[in-house]
Amino acid sequence: MKVEQRIQFSIRDVLDYKEAIGIIGGTDYVLPPQMPNIAYKQLQIPWNYEAPVILRKQKTEIVELLQVETLYTVRLEVSKIKTRGAKTFLEEQLTISNESGRILFISRSQLVTGGVHK
């Protein structure tokens, strides 16, 4: 399962994020390092996870900091789906690329859910 979409982050997105996690100061034109994970809010994801959803592991690789008001391609891929009893184990990868296709941000997560529905 995968979804790909073009998105951009606004200055308002950055200010709201910084306020929510208590960051004071800095430039509002560069996204804080973990902020790209909020790309999930803008994605039109055609599947959903059944509760409970547990994040087992997450690894993030930042190649380059992202800028506000810049168009990026965001891709979310789900793989290695295995069901054991009432639990579903899966891996999710979120990548953000620039206009030339260069990957700037990668987040890999291992999740345990109560199921996946399309």
C-alpha cells in the first residue's frame, strides 16, 4: 500500500508546531528537524488502522532541512504486513523529496495495530 502527494508547509504550520512543543525563537522559514512528520496531517491516506496503534520503533534520517512554502513530494508506503491473532505488524516509511526527486527526509516506523482497513 502506498500513497504519494504534493504538499507544502506554511509559516503558520511552523509557528503552531513550535508553540505546541515549546520551541522559542529561531527562524520560521526552516522546519524544525522532526516537524516533517506532520506531513501525515496533509496526506489523503486511503487506509486506516484499527486501535490500538502502537509505535514499536522509529528511525528518522534528515538529509536536508525543509523550507516553508516549498512544494515537496511526500510518499507513504506500508510494507511487511503480518497478522498474528488479533494483532497486525507492519512497517511504514514516509519520504519527502524535492522537485528534482532528491530524498530529503525519511522516517521508518514499526507499528502494531488491531488491523488495517482500506
